Amino acid sequence: MRNQRLVAAMSQAGLSQVRLAAAVGVDPKTVERWVAQGRTPHPRHRVAVSDALGCDVAALWGDVDRAEAAAQEIVGVYPARRAVPSGTWRAFLAGVEQRFELHAFAATFLPDQTLDLTTEIVTMAARGVQVRLLLGDPEGDAVAVRTQEEGGTGLAGRIALVLAYLAPALGTPGVEVRLHDRTLYATTFRFDDDLLVNTHVWGSPAGANPLLHLKDGPEASMAPAYQAGFERVWSGAKPLEAWPRTEDSGKVA
């Protein structure tokens, strides 16, 4: 699309495409692509053009630096979570060095695709990995609403199964499990600086919804936003020290 902002700035500065090309040190055809096709110049050329025209880079191309940083933050996109190879999950679990965090309702697929998730968690905790698992409260309103929205049953039971599966890891130093009663806008899996975000489509099971692979870092903005959401829910969730909980024994089958 034609960059009208660049055209207006060139007109105001009294520079033709040829003269701007000479001032920046590029071929006039390059400037033509910037104008007619809306191409974004390399960073050094953006600065040179803004200097030649006497305006800010953002006035010509918007916050392109942030957009480029976002593009670098996105490692990959899967059309559905079930499209992620099972070996990918096992590789992430085996390679984590600092922290493994899960924010979900049940995420039953994870123990299904891992030979022994509980042992893996205990092993990673033993080597100093911080493990924080944030799962839905089977007795909570949020789980009941989600079950209704998906038009099915059994979400509370699936959570109970996962908790029972993880029970041998409860009490292990470095492993924390909490139950939340909050709307789950996305299921997130954090393996050090790699964040896998399973987006949610209303009425559709999580496995059928797209998944983003983000890389956290100094210039990242999306991964920190999801992390902030995790921390807010985590701070208000109930710590789980054993399963089944004594007061809930027999309530969830």
C-alpha cells in the first residue's frame, strides 16, 4: 500500500524520490518501493530518511521498532495445540534449567504425552528448577462455566485425575501446585524463556485452538504480559499440599 505519510513528508521537504534517494544513499527504485509498495526501510535507512525529511521515524512508519521486536519474539505458530509434535513437549521438559510453569485448567494431554511427568517434575526440581503448576479448582465456578461453554462434562474430573497423577510430586522441595477459580483466557506453558501460549476459542476444546511459541527477553512485550497474568492469578490461588484434600475427599470423582 502507498505510504501517504512518506509522500506528504517528501512534499513538505521539497524532495523528489530521486533527491531523497541521493540524500539517503540508495537507488531511486528503492525509494519508489518505499512509497508505492509501502516497504519499510532497514533501520539505518529509516533514520537517514527521517533526518533528510526533518521528522520522526514514527511519523513515517509508526512504531516499527516495536513491531519488529514483536516479530522476533514469535518463534512459531501452530494452527492447533494438537499439531505440536509430542517430542517437542518432552524436549522442553528435559531441557528446562530454571523454571517450569503451567497455567491451565487440566492440561491432561501433557501427562498423556510424557512417559512419566511426575518423575520428570521431581527430577527437574532436584536439579534446582522452580516448578509452579496453576490448575483449575475442580469445585470452582470457573471450571463449571468452562464445562458448560464447551458443551460437555468431566472437566472437574479431568483436573482431579491430573492432581492424583501429580500427587507423588506434592511436597517435593521446589514444586508448588495451586488451584485457581479464574477465567482462563489462554493456557500457558513456560520452559525457562520459552513460552507456549495455547489460545482459547469460545466453545472449542483447547487442543483444537492455535498455539504461539514466544521467546522472552529484554525486548519482549507479549511474553511478559502473559507472565504478569500468571503472577496475578497465582497470587490469589489456593496452595495445594495434598490430593485429595481432606475437606474435599469424596466430592470429586
